[in-house]
Amino acid sequence: MIIVMQFGASQAQIDAVCEVLRSHGVEPLVLPGEDRLAIGVPAALDPGKREHLETVLGSLDGVSKITQTSSPYKLASIEFHRDRTTVRAKRASVGPGAFAVIGGPCSVESYEQFSESARVVKASGATLLRGGAFKPRTSPYSFQGLQEEGLRILKQVGDETGLATVSEVMSGEMVPLVAEFVDVLQIGARSMQNFPLLVEAGRSKKPVFLKRGPSATIDEFLLAAEYVLGQGNPNVILCERGVMPLDRSYTRNTLDLSAVPVLKEHTHLPVVIDPSHGTGVARYVPPMAKAALVAGADGVMIEMHPDPKNALSDGSQALNPAQFEALMGELRALAGFLGLRMPSLA
């Protein structure tokens, strides 16, 4: 932490800042400058203490601004956790050295539809199966998911195939129910800053698949992950799914692939790209999935439906089985060229 004093700050004002720091058990480091003085805090502070101290110091006369010299997210930061994290669910893993694929439909519509989806996903080499049981939709008149019946189908198909299942949970109260049936809890983009939900998901100790909010900064994204990690749950997967677009004429969102190297530089957590939501257009999904692999992502989440034209939700961005199988072949070849493994349960 650096406290920058105002131009012409008096010695009494400087001494007052130093006294506050000492009263909080911190020895100040005075840093004279050409036209103004700064005071450094050389010790690392825990987040709660840092925020309180920043509030107190900001109210003192003569203080111009306070800046942080280290990341506000300690548990998610690679500064404090040098080994990169691998998240495991059943026989699947997401982390360094391999490229994982999560496939499946937007929504669980029936046992038959989801079982067929799982067959294609597994046969093509993907290791995790996605499917929504509770669907947060913009319109209250859109399909809201099969809810608890959908969860039971998820568990049944997951047990039958051995695939780890991923499904969204929408509130903290729902965490125990969803965690009973699925292997990975998805926190959707709209819920990224639902802090009670993040806390309950962390307490569940289930792996958490956290999607970036459509207008969230990288720091906000990682601080959301910090809520989960702060509950003693190290199993967080970050998912970039696109930010608010400047022009909706062509794509649903703007897929921020630059987030991959940025996140890799600042966090130890695995990073997955969702090109289906990132573009909203099925024909754009394969090139963006391959770009994600080259950018250094640890995996992709791809929507695949046995019959996209008749899907109850997001059919326009879902690949059909033939397209999904073709993409998996292209990804496998590209991963091999880059020296990465693509695990398979098939």
C-alpha cells in the first residue's frame, strides 16, 4: 500500500498518517519525492485489515490518494500460490498440460435428449457433460428448465456414462440440492457477484465453474473467485464467456480471448473459454474454440444438441453431433501440435 500525500502536506499531517499506521501494528516507510511525499506500507496486510486501514487513512487531512501495490485477491493470485491448480471431478481434470472439453446442451429437456447428448460427448472425447436444469432466462416466458427432474436426469446420465456433470446453481439456498446431483457447480455470468451464492458454493466443497459477468473487470472476476476460495474450497475453474458487445448485429457477446493470457499471468486457477455464449452463432464456435486453445486456455465449454433446430433454448449457438465430432478432431490435432494432451474417457 502506498499513501500519496497532497502537494504541500504539513509535517503534522505526515506524522498523523504515520501514527495511524503504527497504531495498526504497521511501521511506515517515508518516501520523499520531488514535489510531494509518499508513505509506504512494506508489510502484507490481510484484506479485511487493509480495507479498514484504507478507509481510516483516506479520511485524514493531507492524504491525496491510496494505491495498492499487490493484488487484492490473495488466494487467487499466482503471487501467493505459485503452483498452478488442477481441478478434478470424477475421472476428468481441468488444469495445466492438458486441454479439457466440456460438451452438452444448454438445457436438459428429457432423459432421451440428454442421454443422446452424453453419448456423442463421450464418444467424441470430451470428459465433462454440461446441461442446465435451472435456466435463468431474460424472459419469464422462456423455457426455465426441468429443475429437480433435470437434476435427476443429470445424475442418472452422469452415472451411466462416467462423465463429470456441470450444471448451474442460481441461489445460495439451492446449493445443497444441486450439489447432491451434479459434480461441478456452475455460477452463471448473471450470478458472478451474487456473494451469498459464491460463499455457499465454496462451503459445498464441490468444484465451482465460475463464469465472468458480461461487464466485469478482471479484478472483479478474480475477487468473485476469492469468495469461493475463502471458504477453503480450492477447486475453482474460471470461464470467459464474452463481455458486452459494441454491436449485437453479428455476435451475442464479444469473446475476450485476451483474458486468457491476462488471467494466466495473474492467477493459478485454470481458465476455460465458452465460445458458444461468446459468439451466440454456431458457425463461429469452431474457429473461436481453436483460437482459445492457441491462446493458452485449459479447455472449452461447447454447446452441442442432438437437434439444434428444435432445442428449447439457445439452439442457434449449439453444434449438431457431426459438427461437434469434427471440431473435436480438429482440436485434438491442434493440441498435439502444441504438445498438449486431450484426455478422453471413450
